[in-house]
Amino acid sequence: MLAAIGQLAAVCVGIPSLIYLAFQIREQTKERRQSAVNALTVQWGDLTRALHESAEFTAIYLRGVQSFHDLDAVSKLRFSAFQNRFFKNFEGMYYSRCDGILTPELWGEIERTMSDFLAYDGVRQWWETRKHWHTEEFRRVVDAIIARGDEPKAYSTYNLREIAAPETQS
């Protein structure tokens, strides 16, 4: 009888401890998720800084989204380096979604952003030259977005025809 009372007491003490442990794990998971989202937000800001800090690069970017093939060699390299960072960031976000760090709502926002960029000929042209730098799984995600054939709208209110090519020095 005394042993049964001891076991009952152990259970009564153990259950609240398990509940507390489960609560702590859940809170740590939330904190880890929020920390990861914050890090991704900082990376995104660092990446897009090039677009608002350099008018020259912004012009290259806007010409590049229209046609990667029509860029000169230096502009192709700069556009390609930017796109590579952009898509590596997207790939990291994709795997964060797969790992449960990003919620479906956040991933939906990212996927819509990717769709906007991938609707442009120049971005799709660039992707064909560099998709082998990405994982097969992520390539399937990007290729599926491209296959939808979305209309380019991200810059539809900009007059992209006004973007002049850089002057060449003789």
C-alpha cells in the first residue's frame, strides 16, 4: 500500500513537470522560429539594398529583367551575381519552410514574390544559365513557378523602355 501511494505521488509530481517541459519546448520553438524569420528579414534587406543605393545597378537590374541576353558582359556579371544571391536567399527560405520554421503564410508571400520576378524573360533567361547551382528540389519549385506562365506585373507601372544602356567609353 505504501509503495502504491509513493508511485501515485511520483505521478502527481511527474505530470506537472512533463507539462512544464512541453511548454518550455514549445516556447523555445517559437523563439527559434522568430529568430530565423528575423535573420531572413535582415538578409533580404541587405540583398535589396543594392537596388536602392545604386542607380547604376538599378538600371542594370531593370534592363536585365527584360533581357539577360541583351546585357553587356559586365552588366551580365553584376546582374547574375545579384540574382544568385537573390535565389540562394529564396532557396534558404524554401528549406526553412520545409523545416517548419516559416509558416505557410510566410512561404506564400515568398512564393508570390518569386512568381513576380520569374514572370520576366530576363530572370527566366538567367535561371536557365544558373539553375544547376541550386538543389534539384529547389529547381523543381522554381521550374513549376515558371511553368505557370505568370504575366510580368512587378514593374508593370514602370516605363522600362526608358532605361538606357550605360554609355561605353572609347
